[in-house]
Amino acid sequence: MTTRTKRVSILAGLFAVLSAAPAAAQTIRASAVDAATGAPLAEAMIRVEAEDGSLAAAGFTRSDGSVTLRVRRPGPYRVQATRSGYHPGAVAVQAAGGEVRVAVRMAQRPFALDTVVVFGQTRDERGRQGFERRRSLGLGVFLDSAYLEPRMGGAAYVGDMLRGVPGTYLQRGRGVTVPRSLRGWRCMVMLIDGYPLSMRFDDGGSRELHHVIGPTDIKSVEIYREWSEVPPEFQRWANNGFNNCGVYLYWTRAGW
């Protein structure tokens, strides 16, 4: 094969790769909007599920109500949206190369102030049962294992998996990543399996959080960014000694 022929062959192969790249890119730009007014809804969690029900991508909408998520292959997907104060919404979409745009319309969930809400809890309730019970009330942010598992590989500490949760930011310290609130008194208290975790042990020593649990130990996370979101069963713990705070709650495999 001559040098010219080789060059032509290489260029043809490169052109084929570059031509195929845009077709391989699959992005879904999802928007959450109020069903009555059409107003964009920020801080809605968007989940894109494949035809078999597996989670393909997830993220939170920005101030304009939209989020762009990348999926690996073309095909049918189900785009779900959840947000405090609204009923969940879902739309079917077909990804076929390039960017697909879809809007999920969400109906407001009315709050009846004259209704007494009774929180039922059995003595032997497992973590997963309480998680689903509280999620149905529509307050707080709920990160399940399908959302967390793709983030475990890039997380040095458990808190790293909470990056990007609206209304919070992460403070990185020695041996721990601590989520902080941007709401209320801007404080949150950490609970493990429903209770505060003492970092002092019988041997008289203390531990850092990463000595006790790691990312792969976590099954789900509940995040209540201010006192008004905290369920009654956790309110006794939601005080940092100065103010009533929010709560972030890790559920481990042992408590789940």
C-alpha cells in the first residue's frame, strides 16, 4: 500500500468516527412546569428510566426549570419528575440521537391546613418502610440507591454523593464532607439510621465519619434543609444547641 493510499485510508476512518459521534450522543433536556400556570419549576428531581425500569440518568432542575441529562443509547425512556408541593409527573420519550426536549407538567399538591396529619409508625419499621412513607408526604429530598450507586465510584466520603442537591452545598474537611443548608438557619444535623451518631467509642478514642461508614454502606439518604421540612419523628434531634435545624439522614445497609 502506498503512502498516499494509507493517508486516504486513515482520513476516511477518522471521518467515519467523527461523523458517527453526534449520532451516538443521546441527551434529554427535561423541563418541569406547573400544570396550571406553565411556570418553570426549579429544584425538581428528574429521573430518566429505561424500558426495563432501570435508572439511566438523574438530576435536579435549575432556576429555569430545566436539566440536561445524557443517556447511553437511543430508545424509549420514561422521564419522571418529583418536587415538594407537587404531585409526581411522568412523560414517555424516544431518544433517537442528538437532543430530545420534553416537558413534564406537574399539578400542585394542595396543603389542607385544617386537616390533622397522623404519622403512623410501627415499632419494627425498617428504614426502607419509613423512607417510602415519608417520601409520599412530599417534603424534603429523597435519594434512593438507584440515584446514589452511580455516584459511589467518584465519592471519597459519603457526603460527596450529595453534591448538587438544591438548597445545599458541601463543605470539605479533614476526613469528612459535610452538607450545609442554604435555607433557614443554614444548619443541618446528621442522623445515621434514624439517630445521632456518637463519634466516641468504648476504647476512649474518637473516630472520623469515614472510619465508620463509606459510600458503599449507604442505601438511601433523606435531606430536610430546614426545620419546617423535618418530620415530627426527627424533630427532637434537629437542634445544634443554638437553633432548630434541618436534618440529613443516611440509611445504611444495617438499618435498611
